[in-house]
Amino acid sequence: MVEGEGGRRPARATLARVLVGALPLQFAFGLVYSWGAVAPYVERELHWSPLLVSAVFSATPIGYGAGIVVGGRLADRLPPRRLCWTGLGLLAAGLAVALSFPSGVTFVFAYSMLGLGVGGGLALAGSIAAGRRVLPERAGAAGGLVTGAYAFAAPVQVPIVSLLAASIGWLPALRGLGLAMIGLGAATLAVMPAIPAPRSHPSGGAHPSLGALLRRPRLWTGILLEVTSTPLGAYAFVHAATYAQALGLAATVATFAITAVAVGNAAGRITGGAVSDKLGVDRVLLAVLLADVAAAVVLFAGPGPWALVSGALLAGTAFGASAGVIGRLAEDAAPDAPNSAFGLLFAGFAVGAGPGSLVGAAVAGSHAWLVMGALGASGLLVVAARLRFRGQVRVLGQDHEDQGQDHG
């Protein structure tokens, strides 16, 4: 049996097997980021509009949001590995349809929303639940590692698919990479131990409903922070390279810009999760929002090569950190139902990343960066609201407000 609940530390071998099963699986779902590399080829060869190209990317977080809410709820009841296999199966089905019959419809709904979206959400819920079981006292670090593995796919896969798309075409490149990622996920997931389903609610009763969780101030304000902090980074993933080209910069600058977003995203997730365990989520998210505003100003200014890459790196880091802290956010808001809370919070991340990117595409041009930055700035008001609830203590679903009274 896998330990991790009840205070006992898991065996090193068990921890290693869980990480070997969960991290490469998330790396496989990081295929989503390769769309930014093939998007210019699709626009040129198939004459898809920028809005349709953005819709393919944005459909993933929309499907992800649905998948992670359902998956998070199921993860409080089912064995994690079952959710991981289901997610991988949906990825295989979605890629099979879209890459066999490529069109705007199949890419938006099968490739993006179903395979990478719903499938990715279920796989993430299972991976997070498994990580939490073997690292029970470091929810932030566990979440950062799992989501970081997802993001690490970008700096690795994007250069590969870029080279392949230039030499053999974008569709064969996606087919080859997709098949390799499904094989990688299946091979490593087979190593994950059979982790049992979570125990029942600590009080012996039922887990709190989603509605009850959403009424908790620390949860709904966390969701709002995720919604406001993610649009800029999501937009940068899709349009940083195109923006560099529109400024008349060299093709290598465009490549460096999208790579900077990817590297910042991966580093931000791992670092943000680990730091949130030590400093708390509010400080990390405040830094994320300020970074969003700074990146938006730099990118709007129509900078030279180095400033553009620096702004892209800052946007990617903020985007990643907002995902990396979700594990600690969930534990903070709902220690009695952390997987369900994680699903709701990640849905907020998806809502900000999906429609937020579409808003930027609709505005277009340099002014899109200012609009994305304004959304980040609005999150500063949410941080102020969260300070009112900082004294709140949650025990088995009951809210106990610290009124500052002397109980001595």
C-alpha cells in the first residue's frame, strides 16, 4: 500500500514510482504548447484566420477546465491511476480523429478540447492526487512538480516540432510527436503503483459539495486570482512569435520569444509551488500580478529584441507560477476536499487562459498587451479582499473566523 496519509512518509521507491508515472504523463500532455510553433504554417497553408488559430489553443483550457473539475471531484473518491489512464485514452482518441481528418472543427473539438483538454484535466487530477498522497506535507511542491512537468514540454517539444514542421510539414510533425507522447505516457504510467482511493471525509461524513466549497472566501477569491493572472501568459504563448515578426525583428528573435515564454512557464510552476509552501500563496500571487503588469508594459512598448524576449520571459514566468501555486491554494482553502478544490481552482486558471487569449486576439496589435495587463492589474483588488480572510481557519469544512480576541 502506498503511504502518505496519516503522517507516515512514503518509501523512497514508492515516491520514485509515482513520480516516474505522473511526471512523464504530464510531459506528454504538454503537446498543447506545440501549437504555437505550427500556427504560422497553418495560417499560411490552410488560410485559417488568426481567430480560428487562437481558438485551437483556447479550446484546450476550456476542455481542461471541465475535465479538472470532474476529475478533481472523482479524485476524492477513486484511485488516481484510473483517472490517469482515462485521460491518456481520451488524448489518444482526440489525436487520432484530428490528425486523421484535419480541419478547424476536428482540431478545435477533438484535438484540443477533448484530447488535450478533457483528457488532460482528468490526467492532471489523477497525477496531483497521486503526488499529494506521497508528499502530504508539501502540497505546493507536489503541484509545482506535476504542473511543471507539463510546462517543461514546451522548451523541449516546441524546438523539435518547429524543426520538423519546417522540413517535413506541420501535420506529419504533429502526428509523429503525438504518437511518441502517447507511447511515453503509457510506458511510464504502467510503472505507477496501484494507489488506493482516498479515505472518506475525516469527520466520517460526506465530502463537502462543490457549492459549499465555492462559498468559502479563500476558494472563490483564489479562483478570481487565477482568472485574472493567466490571460497575458496564454496570449503570449500563441502570439509572441507573430508579434516579433510584426515588429520586423529577425526570425531568430521570434523563436527566442516563444522559447522564453515556455522556459518561464516551466520554471514559474516549479518555483511558485515550492515557494508557496514557505511564504504562502498570497505573496506569490501578488508577485505574479505585478509581473503581469510589468510584462504588458514592456511588450506594448514595441521593444527591441532583448526587451521583447525579457517581456516574454516575464509573462511566461507569471503564467507558470499562477498554475504552480494551485496545489497550495487548494490545501489552504479546503484541506477536507483538496482534490475537489484543486479542480475548481484550475478551472479558474483555464477560464483565464482560454477566453482571455481570445480577447487578446480580438483586440490584436500592441494594444492587446495592455488589455491583458489590465486584467492582471484588476487581480490586485482581489488580493486586497483576500487579506480580510487571512485569519480564517478551516477545520473539517467549518469556517472559524479569528476575531482577534484574547483566548488566554
